[in-house]
Amino acid sequence: MDNEKDRVKGSYARCLMKDNFFDYFYEIFMNADPYVKERFSKTDFEQQKKLIRHGVNLMIMYANEEFVAKVGLERLRKSHSINELNIHPKYYSYWKASLIQTVAEFDDEFDENLRNDWSQVLDVGIAFISSGYDAY
């Protein structure tokens, strides 16, 4: 999986070099499901874009088994649990699909292999975060 993680890391770097990456992501994500739009109705998106930028980086690092990423994702795992933000695990599929769609639009090197790489990397972090839904 090392090559996959390196390709995802490079893809993410290319995406971040372009303006409006996260604006585009949130436009797609908000339209994925009415519940998602409702949950973000009072969100400070300037702050949220900083959080997601860091969160995606943590997901990539976590798939690479970097300790610091586990610490960061553990905070997300707890904050997204039923007793805190109450983000039901079924909504991660919308998040993942929206992110991959955004990457496909912003990364000029995007292809089906990179789609699969992103999917594998994100699945590792999503599984960890969602496993904490009712653990706290």
C-alpha cells in the first residue's frame, strides 16, 4: 500500500495548490443529503476548511501508520461519536464520495487507479473513526 499512499499524498498536494478545493468539496457534500446540509447550516466555513484540510492529512498519515495521525484521528473519533457531534457512520460514504469527486475535478493526474488509491486510504481512517461512534 506504500505506493498508493504516496500517490494519494501527491494528489492531495496537487489539489491544495488550486484555489477553492474545499469550497467545491463542501458544495458537493452539502448536496449529497439534506441531513448533511442541515448539520452544516450554522458552520463557520473558514474554520471548517482548516479543520478538513488537517483531517484529510491525518487520514493519509493514519493509513501510513504514523503515530501522530492516530492521536489526531482519536480526537475526531471521539468528537464525532454519538455523545458528541453524533455523526452517524452512514454519512461517511457521502463524505468520501464528495472528496473523491472533488479530487477528480482538481487533480490533473486523476485516473481510476488514483480513485482506488484514495478509496483505500480513506477507508482505513473512516473505519477507525466510525468504529468509535457508540464507544464513548
